[in-house]
Amino acid sequence: MRTTFATCLIWLIGSVLAVQVDGQRPRRNVNSADERLARAQWQPARPVAAQAPVGAEELGEGEWIVDSEPDPHGLRVYHPNGSDSIFFDDACDSMAHGPTGYNHCDSNVACGWRPCVTLCFPQHGWVSFEYLMWWADGMDVPPLITSSPQSTPTNQIGRLRTGGTEILFGDERRLRDQFNGGRLRAGLWLDGCQTWGVQGEYFGTETRREGFQQMSNGDPNLARPFFNVLTGEEDAQLVAAGGVIGGTVRAEVRSQLRGAGVTFRRLWACGDGCGDTMFQGLPQHYTHRLDGLIGYRWLGLNEGLHVHENLIGIQPAGTFLVDDHFQTRTLFNGLDFGVLYQRTRGCWTLDLLAKLAIGNNRQMVNIRGETTATPAGGPATRDAGGLLAQTSNIGTYRRDRFAVVPELGATIGYQLTPRLRGTVGYTFIYWSNVVRPGNQVDLDVNPNLLPPAIPPLTPGRPRFAFSDSDYWVQGVSFGGEYRW
């Protein structure tokens, strides 16, 4: 009984002393969340973001401190100068923080490597997929199919730079319309502070095709132009001419682009704060970070040009199948480095990307030509060589060239949930020293090489010589990103 009375007496004396000391302090004690909310409402100069969290104690001048030790991913201290702010891990303003997003720039957070060295699910990472709506640099295509007025003499039909000749396909840039494709990215953070990360990427476009096809018995007349190196004049191979030959001619070009890479990212700088927005001056929490990037990049451009003739001769009678194939492939392997800037404000995010890859282009060109002739009542014969692909340039050719691949990108996102973000972006990629099939076509032809070949076989034209050019692709993307 005496012990209980002594304990109560000591507690009472301590309470009185605490009240006296507290009365001398310049700060006020906040008794309840309701009272703090009421005080914030009747002070018009206090911003909305300056409301204290439950369980916090006001220090004065709009500044609070959480009583318990703050969780680096939970409550934080708000300062009127905007250097920091209160946020909650599941609130919209904090979607870029903590385990679901960007580094929180808190020096009190214990960092440690988190590699998944066993069969486990990575602790923090991201995956995104985008639909690509891109446009590419057009392919130069030489004049491949022509036509002339019906009054044109037979030996003048289809010749370039001859009055009335019309180019039906070629002498222009093709494949300039929209390409559809997809891009997949996935990565994970290697440490608890999200300062080191690794990301893999793959994208690919559809195989885009453009072509021309026409069948005729001579009205209209059709021809394939070339320059006759024996006469030094423009010439043409007849495809359809009244009383001589008729048939079908088809030309097509195609293109496909793919890319992949692995990138390591390292946090260079970051920060956060609270500032006004354009919406009624309401302060919102924002974060930003700048990452350095370094990694490996691969690109592949596969393209082709094909011309096919299915002819029925009248004088002489028989059928002829003529094919010219020009296929090119450029493979890039190189070192990729750059920077990535990310900014989050409320539910909105902005990503700005700048990269430069330096490496080697492996250029490959394959040229094939074939003619199958079936005379009336006779067996079919097959010979190497078409019209623009002859024994003088048929073959597979390879070489290596230095190349650079800069890339620029901008992505705007909206946080749909704490972990899911919808995105709209823009990408521009430039690629130097690629080979494209239209540039490998030589219109100079020695007619004696046309199957069946007739001596003399010199000069050997058409001939092959590497011709490269630059290439670019750009466009918009729509997709989503999930973080955990």
C-alpha cells in the first residue's frame, strides 16, 4: 500500500513539472488529428500539403516531425521551403518512391546488394510493353518497270529518257509508310537504394512490303529498262508488246528492323520536394533522378528487292520465268552508353533518354538471278542470270564498317495504380553505314550475258560494288509499365 502511494506521488510530481516545462517551450502540442485539421483550415496562408500526419508533433512555422522514427518509405518531414515533404507509400504523390519506383534519396536508408542468385522472384523491378507506330527512312528503288504509248515502235518501248515513257514502279523512295511493331523491356534493381539496376530490351517491326504487279497481252505494253553498255544507249527488255510477247511482271520491296540490348544503370543524382502546380496553386510532391547508362546493343536490318517475270512468247513461242533477287542484311554490335532523366509530379511522369552506340556493322549482300525457258514442244532449261542479276554480279558479299547509332526518346506516363503506369512515348534512332538493296542494283547491262549467253561476255556488266547509306526510324509508342 505504501509502495503504491509513493509511486502515485512521484507520477503526480513528474506530471506537474512536465506541464511547467512544456509551458516554457515555444512549440505547441497538437492533441488530436481533428484539431490539427481545424487549425490548418482557418489559416489561409498554410498550403494544403502542410497538414500534419496523425501522430506527428508540430514544431512551429508549419513544420512537423513524426514522433516515432520515420520509415524511409512512409512518413517524412515537411519543410515550408519545399526541400522535403510528407507522403504516404500508397498515395498518388509517392508512387515514384519506395519499393515501387525511383530511389528516395534518403541517406538514412540501409543499402545492400539484392541479386537473385537462387530460384526466387526479384524483390524490386519493372517490366513494360509498348505498341510501336514508327516510320522509317525510305528505300531508294531504281526504275524497274516502264510503259510506253501504243504508237511507240517496238524497239523503243519502255526505254528511259524516251518520249512518252512512263515509269510504273521505281525511280522513287519506297517503304515510307507506317511500320507496326512492339517493344519489351524488363529490369531489376540490384541494391536496396535502387542506385544500381540492369535492364534488357527487345523490339521488332513487322516485315513491311510494297509492290507492283500487272498482266498484259500488249495493251498496255510493259518493259524493264536498262542501259545497254554495248550500244551506249538506253534499252529495255519487253514484257508485253502486241504480237510479240505477253505476260505478268511483279516487283516487290520489303524491310524489317529488330533490336536488342542489355543496359546497366547507375544513379548519378536525385532529389525531391514540394512545389506549386498550375492547378489552383496546389503544392504537389515531386521527385527526379538522373542515371548514367552503359551496356551492349544489337540491331538488325533485313531488306530485299525481287522482280519476277512470267512471260509467254509469240515470236518465238514458249514460256519464260525470269527472277532477280537482291537481299541485304546489316547487323550492328556495339557499346551503348547514355543518360536517363526521370521526373515524377503527382500521378504524372516524364522520362527523357539520350544514348549513343558505337560499334561495327556487318554488311551482307546476296544477289541471285535465274531464267527458266520452256520452248514450245521442248524441255525446260534453267540458267543462272535474270536481267539485272547476271553471272557478272551474282554472289554473296560481306564486309565490316564502323557505325554509330544515336537514340533519343521521351515518354509521358500516368500512374494508374501504385504499381501500374500507362505511357505514351516518342523514339528517334539514326543508324550510319547500312546496306540497302536498291543501292546494289546496277542498271548497266551487257545483253550478251542474258541467258543463253552469247560471246563476247565482256564487259561484265552489271557488276557489284558495295554502296551504303544512312538509315533512320522514328515514331510514337503506346504501352504500360508494371513495377514491384
